[in-house]
Amino acid sequence: MNTQSDQNRRPEGITPDALLHVGTEGPVTAEDIVLASGRDLNPKNLAWAEQKLATEGKAALDRLLP
């Protein structure tokens, strides 16, 4: 039997694409960049991230994320 609900079901363990994609649709902060880089939140790293954000824009976060 092929019902509409059968066609929409995903096998267990598979995450829908909409939940996997991490984009920079919203505003990006220096804190986001520090956390994405795996660094500790401290004034030195925030200053580094602010500079990176100023020169690269949202692409700075995209480059850090897989």
C-alpha cells in the first residue's frame, strides 16, 4: 500500500535536510565566530572575531562551519 503518509516518511536515523543546514541567514556576531572557531569567549578572541567580521562579513562564519 502506498499512501501519502508512507511517501512522506523518512527511514529512522535520517535527519531532514532542513535541520542539517546551518546558514548565515540572520545577523552574525563576533560571539558566533568565536564559538564556531572553537575558541574561548574572552576579550582577545572577541576582538579577533570582530576584525574578521569587519573584513570578511558573514562569509567569515561560513568559512568556519563545515
